[in-house]
Amino acid sequence: MTLTGAIALPDGTLIRGRGRREKFPEGPLPDYGLYLGRDPDAPQRFSLRRRPAWRPEWPSTWLDWPDFRVPRDNATAVAAIKRAYALARSGEQVEVACVGGTGRTGTVIACMAVLAGCPGDEALAWTREHYRPRAVETPGQRRWITWFAAQLDDGGVIEPGHTSDV
């Protein structure tokens, strides 16, 4: 059974993008989740939370990716996006989510579209047509998609710990 709200990438791979603040969709739970923001188990300098942080019941990876920005560590982000895409390609039920489900999630879905065969310069338009019309919210996120696609074109190796300079 397919995840509610899943979209098919250009190669037919199914992926669900969503906002974590939205009501959780009906239907089956994901097999794996790629979550964009701050890992709830990471040390916090301070917290204004009044309720416990949400943690999925299924295997997941959290990328340190500030809202309206790009990932703090490019190599970690690229590896996590490729892993999530490979799991989805193999038939796992995969979801990608940030708080709102538009900027960071749209950026990752555009990168997955590139992995699925969409040309890098068309990935933003493809994502806005098939996922959300306002996906990918900032110029920096748009540049990051172009940068991601260029890494694949160049066969580039990104060293772990390399921080974003896009």
C-alpha cells in the first residue's frame, strides 16, 4: 500500500513530502523518514518547548537544516538524500518532511528528481508542478539544487564535514 500523498518522481520512484505541523496522513506508516531541521535528541542551547519533541516510530535520519536555509553540512545532506532515494527506489515507503513541508522538503524532492533523471535546470519547475506550486522558498535553496546537480554531473566527491558555501 502506497503512502498517502506520495508522488512519483520522474523514474516512477514514490516519495512522500509533507509538513510535520500538518495532521499526520491516514494510511500506512513510512518505512523510513528523512527529516529536515534539528534532531530532537541533539543538545539544545535553550528550549521553549512546552511539549515533548516529536520522534518517529520508524527508522529515520535528521539533517541539521535551518528553516529558510540550506543544510549545515553538504556531504551529510547529499549522502542522506541519496540514501533516502535509494530506499524509495528499492520499494521502501519513504517520506521527507520539515516543519512546513515547502522549502526544505521541496529542495530535497527537487534533488531526488535530479537523481531520478530530471535535468538539474528543470528540477525546480518539475517539483513545483508535481509536489507544491511554491516548493523551494529561497534563492539559496534554488542554488543548492543547482549545486547538488552539478556534483552529480562532475562525479564530484564531497568531503564529510564540508559546510555549505552556496
